[in-house]
Amino acid sequence: MQFLSIVNTMFTKTNQQEQPHFHARHYSVTPLGTRSGLIQWVDGATPLFGLYKRWQQREAVLQAQKDSSQQPAVPAVPRPSELYYSRIGPALKAVGLSLDVSRRDWPLGIVKEVLKELMEATPSNLLARELWCSCTTPSEWWRVTQSYARSTAVMSMVGYIIGLGDRHLDNVLIDMTTGEVVHIDYNVCFEKGKSLRVPEKVPFRMTHNIETALGVTGVEGIFRLSCEQVTCTLTGGSGHLLTPEGVLLKSHMSS
């Protein structure tokens, strides 16, 4: 959180006439000991998993209404992990493997094919539609979308610099009124994810849902320009980031 505060100070000192306003939204953390502390509640933000789960429930209700003439109760929906294993299990069995085999030994082609199937089963504009429905006017939607693109760029570049991992759907939040992206749970950082049983190799999370919500230009518009500007700002102020509090970043930033 101290690192993000320093980053925001650097953004504030940058000439705002030359580039848009950037901000890394964070929250307060107060250590009380080696194993305890206080963490501020993040208000006004919704986990991406919440948006995905509500979509699952809507689809399940519609399907239940087709199958029954009575108004059905909200049915239970499977978690993403359950959906994944329900597909990867039969795919592995088809090539003579089982789920007991180490994930390191799963054929990459099968894993990619299952991922493709799951992506096709989920609408790519799920997040984009949520942002659209949260706005009352076209101008508000335009402002929120631009804010979302810049905020995604900021947190993607900052996350890359500090080696942030474990970016699952519950750890990435979005404020639907401002478009700001809020990341929580910084436990897996400084590239700790590369040492996990299944190493995390991606620099930041960029799924088809996140990309579609960036607008018609996708990653090649405001997002890419913002990434370049944020990176230049952080590189120019690397001396401030490499203070004793940020010395652990030195090896990663130098690479």
C-alpha cells in the first residue's frame, strides 16, 4: 500500500496537461503484530466473480423457466473450478490420463482446448454490459469506460512491476460508478507465483471479458497508451520506488 501511495504521488506530480489523470486505488492496512492487523473495507466495489455468478444465476433461471411452467427458485450454480474439472476430466480420460496425474504433466494442447471451450461458453461482453447498464447517459458511459481502461492499465503495469499474482475473480474488484479497478490480496507478490506448484507465468490478467470492456479498440487504444505512459512515469521515478521500503523491487525493475 505504501508503494501504491508513492506511485499516486508520482502521478500527481506529472504534468496533467500532457497526459490523463492516473490513479492506483488502494486501501489502508495497519499491522498490529507479526500475524495480525487491520484491513480497510473496500466500499463501492464488486468482485468480478460476483458479476460472473449473477450471470450464471440468470442463465440458470431462464433455463429452469423453459423446463417448467412454474416460477422456479434460484438454482445453485457450479463454481468455475467445478466447471473446469467437469471438462478437463473427460478430456484427460480420452487420452488415457486421469485427474490423479500431476497438473504439470497434463498435455498443453488439452488444457488450451478446455480453456477455449470455457471461454466460448461465457459471453465476452459480460463486463462491458454491466458497465453499460450501470450508466444512465452515453456521456457517463464514455467517462466510465475511459476510466476503466486507464485504471486497468495502471494496475496491470503496477502489478507487473511488483510481480503480483493470484489474480482470480475474487481478487479483482471494479467500481461500477467510476470504472476504477481495485485489486485486493497482495500476498502472492514479488513473483512468488512463479514458485507455485503450477507456476503463474502471465504478467497480468487480460481475459476476453476484461479486453472487451476496454471498448472497440481493445488493448490497442487507451489501454496501450496508458500502459506506455504509466511505465514511463514509473521508470522515470524509479529512484523513489527503490527506497528501503521498496528495495525488494530492485531486481525485477532492473530486468
